[in-house]
Amino acid sequence: MKDHLKNGSLLPSCIQLLYSAHRRVSIALRAISPHMIPEAMIEADRNVRRVPLSRLLIAAALVAALDAGFVIILYAHVLHVSTSARIMKGIASGLLGRAALDGGSETVALGVVLHIAIAGGWTLIYAALRVVSSRLRHATDGTRGAIVVGLIFGALVWLVMDLIVLPLSRARPVPISSPYFAIQLVWHTVGVGMPISLIVRGCR
């Protein structure tokens, strides 16, 4: 370095190095088709447009109705341990705490809104994953793949909700040791994940 400074050859050496790097970059860029980057951006945009809002709303509404219907039938009409109103109040307790169980029609309405919002949220999460993941799109192109992925996604929905979301809220999660935990796990695979996967699969 000192020798270069003494004889004034450092600047020419840097210029030569930068020129050599510029030539290599130019050669690499010429080897790339000028249409590749725009086409990739266009393809990503097309993938986003393949998820129409109407289909997402249908998936969310169906899943919300199926899940609410299952829970009401199970707990209110089969096991006789709750009522439809109390179930919705239980959902509202995620925000209001135990006091929600003593609430009135407004609390029931809040539970319904939260239930639909949660179903819509998971639908959006799955749709977003399918947009950004070519592997997921490829895996769910066929009906069999969409069913398998839906079953897995539904199980993940229940595990995340009961083990992470509910403990962070003011609602009471279902203990893993409870038989209701296993019942809900199986139900979410069939009644939540699979409908979402099959409906969103039609977004092309």
C-alpha cells in the first residue's frame, strides 16, 4: 500500500478494478433476458388477482357457519352443557373476559362478529400463503392435494388458536388433556381447513 501511495499507482489500480467489475456485471446482465424481471413481476401480479374477494367472502362465511353450527350442535344439543347464546358470549369473552358471560344481546352480537372475523382472518391467511408460495399452489392444483393441505391447515388453525391466541386473550383455552381438544382438532381439519382450501383453490 505504501509503495502504491509513493509511486501514485493506487488511483489507476482502483479505476482498473472498477472497470473490470463493471465489464463483468455488464456481461452478466446481457446474459439475462430483458423480459425476465418484468415477466416475473407481471406473474406475481396475476397471482394476486387470482384471489377474488367474492370467493374469499364465500369461504369465510361458509367456514363461520359450519364452525358455529358444529359447536352449537355439539355443546348445546348433544352434550347439553351450553346454549347458542352462551357460546357466542364465550367468543366475546376473548375481549371482555368472564364478564361477557353475563352480557346480553349486544355481547352475543359481538361474539358473532368476532367469530366471522376470525374465520375471515384465517381465510385471508391461507389465500395469502397460496399467492406467495408456488409450491402450495402446485400442491393444491388437484382436488386430492387441496384436501390434504386443507386438513393440515385446519389442524394448524386449531393448534394456533387454542395454544397461542386464546391464552393471549381473555378467553379460556381448551386443555390438551380434555377430550374436547381432540374433537375440535379433528373438526377443524374437516370443517375449517378443508373448505377454505377447496374454495380458495378455485382462485385462478
